[in-house]
Amino acid sequence: MSANSAPAHVRFRDQEWAKLIRFARHDNGALRIGVVSGRRRLGKSHLLRALCEQMGGIYLLAVQEDSRPAAQARVTEAIARARGVPAEALRLGDDWAAILRLLLQPLPTTRHTPPLLVLDEFPYLLRHSPELPGLLQSLYDEARYESEAGRETLHGGVILCGSALSVMDRLLSGQQALRGRATLDLRVPPLNHRAARRFWRIDDLHTAFLVDAVCGGVPGYQVLAEQDSPQSLTEFDAFAVDALLTPGHPLYSRTETEYLLREDPRLDQRAVYYPLLSAMVGGATTPSEIGARIGKERSATAHALTVLEAAGYALLDEDLLKKRSPSYLVPDPMIRFNQAVTVPQTPLCFSRSCKRAAGLQARHACVPLSKA
């Protein structure tokens, strides 16, 4: 395996790996910043952990429940482990600037490679430490100036990763501190239908199409399914019933949809967004049609549609020939399945005696769902 090759356990992500390894290996003598984003369960953390392992970098995963002191203590302990010193020896206190500086110092074992720092689930850190982008901007500008002046300075790469798309996109927009300072802006997409079929190891094309129609190219769903991949239409029925339509199962589509929507802090009133998603899945595509479907004026839905678009759960398609007739659709197959099948059939989902009927309805609903 060449130095730039992806490890064997990083599958179907050659393009993303090439961009990440190029960012990590490049050393222009100053600090570099990268942003990686994408919805949950696509394998972003898997990619970045493998990158840090190969490059000798430091990978830090933020925890949603952590307070500011707890997050700083967690980071300080990680620094101590990486440097082989007791955590008590690092008296950094409530000083993110000092913590970041120490994180970006080369480790004793990686003196000849540029330092690499990955801050995964960065939006969780922003909830209690909103000054972090500004501190990174300050370190970036300082390092750039010192490098151009021919003096030693901080160098290496910092990768900020997160699943809340509206938060991650905003990092590099408008007047935000990091605008114009990121040399990597990588949105990790779902696997395409061909790669997803190989990932699930499904031989039958029709069955692979149905699985893709309800799960999309999300690698994490194979693990959550907790069963062998379906290989026929009959097995798909059982898969849909047991995995997607059974309350309490990790892949129950209603629970998964709730989980996805909770990820973005802007979707704080989900009762407002569920009717919009159902209207779009039901065939309403224009703002006027969506508003009419839920009994509201077009102007009353404009802001909510904009929020859904920023969060990645609504896709706006603007026809160049019809500028005043934008079309919205729901790009996520799991959310489409939930709104079109699970929500209307919730009583059946809770009735074990009706499981087989629910599975048949799911199979027949998948074909139009995949075209939505």
C-alpha cells in the first residue's frame, strides 16, 4: 500500500480520502484549516480517524452533553496521552487559545510530518465555546504573517467536522471568522447506488434498488439493520418490516428521522417542519403547493423551507426558464420513507399481527419514493 492509499477498512471513499490525505500532507509552513461536513452515519468519523492514524494526528470527538470545563478537561487529557505526560502536568485552565496552541505543536513521534488536528462534532463545542472560530482565525493569521516573515510559527492542519450542515456551512459564509481561510471544504455525500449495492453485498438488482430507495447510500444503516442484507423481494419485505417498521429497532424510520432532525440546532420546532416534509413527500413541490397542502400561505412557509434547505433536508431546484417557480424535494430516502410509509401506517407498525401487510405496503411504496 502506498503512502497515499486508503486503508483497507476505508471502502468506497477514494475521492474523499485523496482530498483528505492531500490536505494533511501539504505543508506550506503555516497553519491550514479544513472543513468536513455531511449528514449522520455516512462515515465521516471513520474517515478522519483513519487519517489521524495514518498521519500520526490527534483526533478529538466532542460530546453533546459536555459543559465547557468538561470539554476542556477531555481535550487536555488527550494532549497529555499523546505527549506521554500526566494530565496534571498541563495547567491550561479555561484558555482555549493555549489549548489550541499546544494541540498544534508537533508530537515527539511525528517531528518530520506537519501536525494534524481533527475536531469532530465541532458544533457541540460551539454551543458552549462560540469564540473558537475567532481563536482559530487569530492563530491562522498569526501563523501566516510569521511564515511570510521567515520566522518559525505554528503549522500543520486543523480539520473541523460536523453533521449539523447549517452550522458547518455558516462557518465559511458571510462575515464569519473563518471565511476565506479554509483550503478544504469537503461535503461527504451518500454512496451512489452502485457503491451502495456493493457495500450491502446485494446481488439482485431489483432488491438493491429497493434498499437504496429506503436507505440511500448511508453506510451506517447496514450496521444498524442488525441482519443480513436482503437478496430477494421476499427478503426485502422482511427487512422493511423488521428493520424500518418495528418500533424499538435501531433503524425504525420514525426514530431515525427524529434523530436526524434533532442534529441541527435550527430545527428547534419540529412540529413546524414535519408537515412541510410530509407535503413535499406527498407531491407538493412549489412553495404555493406546499403551503396549500398544510393550509398556510406561501409567505408563512418561506422561512421554514429556507431552514430545511440549510439543514440539508430540503433540496431547492430552480428552473432557469421558470425563475419564479422553484421546486422543493426531500433528498433523504429515510425521511421520505418515514413520511410516506411509517407515519401514515403507525398503527400497523405497533400491531405485530399486521407486520406482513405493512411490509408489502412498504415495498410497493418504494418505487415512487425513489423518484420523489
